[in-house]
Amino acid sequence: MAAINTLREKGSKIIVFLIGFSIVAFVGADLLGPNSTLLGNSKTNVGEIAGSKISYQDFLAKQDEIEYNWTQSNRRTPTSNDMAGIRNLTWDALVAEYAFKNEFNAVGINVSDEEIVDMVQGDNISPEIRQAFTDPETGGFSKDNVVAFLQNLGEQTPAQRANWYNFEKNLGPGRLRLKFDNLMIKTNYATEAEAKYKYQNESNTADINYVYVPFLSMADSAIEVSDSELNSYLSNNEKEYQREESKSVKYVSFDVIPSADDTAMVVEQIEKLKSELISTDNDSTFAVVNSDASDAFKNYTPGELPAVFLGDDVVMGSGTFVGPVVENGSYVLYKVASMRPSDTYSARASHILFKWASDSDAEKAKAKKEARDVLRKIKNGTDFAEMARLHGTDGTASKGGDLGWFSEGAMVAPFQEAVFAAPSKGLIGDVVETQFGYHIIDVTEIKTNVVYKIAKVALEIFVTDDTRNKYYRDAEQFALNATSIEEFESTAKEKGLSVKTAARVRKNDRRITGISEGRSIVYWAYNNASLGDVSEVFEIDDQYVIAVLTDEQEEGAAELESVRFEITKKVRDQKKAKIISEKLNGLSGSMEEIAAGYGDGAKVYNMPALKLSSNSLKSVGLAPEAVGVAFSMENGETTKPFSVDNGVLIIEMVNKLEAPEVSDYESYRTQVLQQRQGRIAYNVDQTIKELAEIKDERYKFF
């Protein structure tokens, strides 16, 4: 009783204290949380470009601009997948702005207000304005539409005006970059020495013989490779095995599919609707109200009829009913509400086209004879489709000559007239000549102008909440039982679940192996998980996914395990090269004698008219170093054995021909310059980005 009295007397003070404590805790969490200003800005930045930190707020502001421009250009609201692309465009825009800003200033280029006006409504309309103001109906652009829009801008809402100003503001950076690229391109040149080198590179030739022993000719099992050798190779070739930061995960998925009870429920509903659709007099209203399909009531030409109407047992007419059938995950009913004639005729046919080699009378007669010979075989019982596959000369041959349904005007006049004049289905008696050649024609459906108005009731076979919850409980139980990589794999094996691997997942990836929208898994791996951690249950499309973090690769040299396979091959091939070379060094004589002395695996090849611009040898594959060695040799000279990527070579120079000097290398100088200019924009872009020391940390937020 005393305790109750104490609570009565001091309860209000306790409540006030608890409220105060909650407020302090809430504010403290905000001050000391990831967005805290007291802890600095490291938690609120999405990255750093050229020494400038990009805050989350600045990123969102730029994203709003990009999103508005995207919406204007595409005339629709972006989906979640579109937003992923928009965020990438936003980052690219910020990189361009910050990384290139100093370069633009250094060369003294800018975009004036007058240029912006010219880009919007002048003589040099920007591509962005053209796209935004192109009429989607006609595909045409009118400057008057832009002017009218600007004149009425004052009547728009403040938000709409702000969006336009942002859109207009973003025209400048694009023009700046174009100017910069053009400046780089125009200041490039090619020397006569470079032109002469290109001429010689393309014109000098060599005739060589060579002995080639591929590494594959020696069994891998004959060569032992130790971990110390692999580590030594990796250490000596570290630059070749640099890796971005990445994570590797394994995962299992529970596919959420309708249960037998779910399907039975839909079947019960569709059977009820079937009897009602059969008896109703208002097919259109009934279908629209009761169907999950968007095309619940529409017109069909014969060529557009659903496949279920094409069977020989279906007699088309008003009231014809088909279903229920399963189509694209739904139970579907069809009812022909009415049939009526239209203004357009259509028919269906198959053909075999015989083209003539030229327009001469002799070639036409030859093609016609061939066509009539095949027609005779078909009349005598040979299968039309098989003859089409054997003799057809157009894209329908692989389909047995089937052209499908076609309407008036779709075919050239002689062909259409022959098909549309046919009184019944079947083979047309003689070949038909058109501008394309001679046709054997089989009319598979005679011409008709009937249009069918059909009601369609479709009920999707859906997953009920009870079924979905069952799958979720199973997935959740799996996650609870698997608390390590070993338990994850053993539990999966016990449950009969397939364990999939997504290796080298980068921090901004959205897709991972087997999952097109796996961003939630990537976010977890980079922001919440430690090695060996098992995730919560992720709901991705129609599946529940549980992942385990199995490997982490820091930026820099690759870990041996991640490159073990390719390095093992490299080290093994080096050992093979040494053994093969030592054996070849002990042999002498002609190329044929050396190959014979070596034995199995060695063969002699000849490459006539080899060019320095080549980068491969017959049967050797890519071997630019071998081509270089060949052109460094004198006539009659033979090399010592040397290795290339796939084996060991000995080259004999039979005859080297150097192209004669020419008086003018201008055409080659132009080619060199064009090739170089084609790469300038990309090379400049990559160089400036590299110098900007970009740090991308968007993965912490999205």
C-alpha cells in the first residue's frame, strides 16, 4: 500500500523525468548519429572530387535537376530502375563539373548568356531543347513552341519555373565540355614521320616459316606448381593484378509461387465467372469489370486471334466460347461477342522464293524452271515446308515459308492478287513472278475482312498472404539456423536449396549474379556486414533471399585465392615454356627437321605476306610480340625458341619485302590524325578523372 501511495505522490515527477530523458536520447542520437554535424561531415558526404567534398544535400539537389530534365525528355515519371540510372547521371554530372572546372578555367573557355539564348531559341538549338520540345505525335520540332513556352513561363507555378531555370542552367556545362573537346581535337596534329610509319606498317610484308609447340600439347598434370611459386609470381606482377574494392557473397532464394490451394481458389472463381460470362448479354461490361487483363474487350483481325482460337476444333461465330486456359500466369476465358465485316481484307500464305542471279532472260528462265520443278514435286506429295527450308531464299525459309497473315498493300501487287483471288485454301497452280523472283504459293487461309469483337476474362494466379507468409517463415528460420558460412552451406544442403555465388560485387552495383535488382544485398554487404555474417531476409521480386558475406577484396593487389586459377596457368605455362625451349634448343636443321626431332606437339606453319600491322599468327592466335620479332629479322635468319601466350615458337625469315618510298604521305597522315582525334575525348576524360582522385561513396546512401 505504501508503494502505491509513493507512486501516486511521485508519479508525475517520474513521468516528467522519462519524457525528458526520451527527448535527450532522441536529440543525442541525432547529434551523434550518422548525420551529426558534431562528428564532422564524413558521414554526410557521398564522395569527393578534385578535393571538393560532395555532400548528400548537394547530391540530392543535382539529382532533382537531372530528374526533371529526364522527365521532360521522356515525358513520364521515372521508375525505381530509372532512378538508379538518374543517380549515375547525377554523379557523372558532378564529376564533370568539379573535375573539369579547373581545366576549363585554365584554357579560358566559358559559355556566355548570349550563347545560352542561342541554344534555347536561336540558330543553334541544343539537342536537349530539341528533344524536350519535339512533338511526340509528329516527331517534328518547332522553335515557335519554345518561344511560346517562354512567353507563358510567368504563368507557371514557382516550382515549374524553378525546374525550367535548372534545366536551362544545365545547358551550359554540356556546351563547355563540347568546346573543351573541340579545342583538344583541333590542337592535335600528326607528323610526316608518323604517316610514314603507318604506311610502312601497312605495306611492309614478310614470308615466314615457324615451328610452334602449344602449351596444350603438354599435360598439366606433368607440371607441379606450389603456393610459394604462385605468391612469388603475384608479387612480381602485382601491377597486372590490381583490383577494385569488392565483396563476394553466397545466397539462397525461396521462390514465392502460388500453392495448390491458391490455384484452386482461382480455378473456383474462374469457373463461377465462366457460367456468368456464357449467360450474360453484356459481354463488354462483364469482361471489363471482372478481368485482370487490360485488353478485356477488343477487336481482333484473323491474324491477331489468340492461339486458342486457331485449333481445328474451334468453330468461330458469335457466342463461341473458349476456356478456361492458362496464359502467362492467368486463367483466361474468351467469348466471341460479335463478328462484323471491315474495310480491309487479309489472308495468310506460305511461299518459296526463287531469285534469279541477274536480269537476263537466261537467268530468269533458269530460276523459273527450278521453281516449276519444285512445284511439281510438291503437287506429287512432297512436303511444302521441307521444300521451303531447302530451296527458300528469303527469311521465311527457316519457318517453312510461312508469311503469316498480311493485309492489303503489305505485299507486291502480283503476289497479293494471286493470294486474294484464290477461291479456296491450297497450292496455287503455277509459279507467280514478282520483282523479287518466282514464288511457289500455298494459300493457308483465304482472304477475309471479318473482325471479331471478343470479351476476355483473365484472373491472375496469385500468391495469397498465407502462402507468402509461409515462405517468409521458412526463409526466416533458415537465416536463424545459419549463423556462419559453414552453417549456411550445410543448412542449404539439408533443405535441398541451391547455393549461388556472386563474386567481385562492387560497391555501386545493382545487379549481382542471378538477381537483376540486388541493390539491397550490395548495400548490406558494404554497410552492415562483416566477413561470415548472414543477412536478414531480403524480399526481391517474387523471392526471399538470404546472403552470407564470404570474401572481401580491398582496393589494391588481388588476394591469391581470387586469382589462383589464372596465376596457376601462368606459372605452369612458364614451366612448360622452359622445358619445351630446352628441348628445342638441342635440335638443329630445317623447320621440318626440328619439328620432327621434337615429336608430338610440334608443327611447322608458313605465313606468306605477313604485315607488321598484324597481331596474330595462324594456329598460334594473338601474338603481337612474335610479329614484332619477325620484322626485326633479316632474310635467312632463324630465332632461338621464345614463348608467347599459348606456346613456344621458332621463326625463320624466308623473305622480307619493304615497301618503296612514296612522294606523298598525306593520306596516311590524315588517317593517323583521324584515329587519334577519335580517341581524344575519351582519353582526356579518363586522364582528368584520374587526376581528380575521385572517391565515390554513394553506396553508403543508396
